[in-house]
Amino acid sequence: MNATTEQMLIPKIKALSTQEVAEVEDFVDFLTGKARKRSALDRLLATAPALETAGAVPISKEDIAAEIKVPPKPSGMLARQPLLPHPNHTG
């Protein structure tokens, strides 16, 4: 992030409520995780031709994506809120 972007974002973040800041944090964590997964997938796909040359069975991008898909760990606002029963739940 460059200084101009930072100077533009910091005052906006400071004006948010605590809950809204937690939402921003969750979103930033989501974007970071998304970029990390994309990078890992790109590195894995880059090795595919060498694996095929070595005799490994080719796999599709969809197969790879299914293998690396992991449920996200709750963080930020999601981790801070207790789970409450739905008001209409009778059980």
C-alpha cells in the first residue's frame, strides 16, 4: 500500500464503530486468504507439466481446487460473537 492510499483509508477506518472495524478486519483477512490460495494454486499448476513428464496422472484445475479447499478459520468479528439460538427456535 502506498502512503496516499494509507492516508486516505486510515481516517475512514478511524470513523467506524468497533463492530464495523471488525468487519473490515474480516474482509481484509478474506482478501489475504484469497490471494494466498490463488498463489498456492498457481505454484501447484506450474509444477503440473513436470509431474506429467515424470509419469504422474494429470489432474484438472477443479481437482486441485477441491484438494486445497479448506474451511476458513473464524477471525475478527466472527470469532468474537457468541452463537445464540434463533429467537424462533423451540428446541
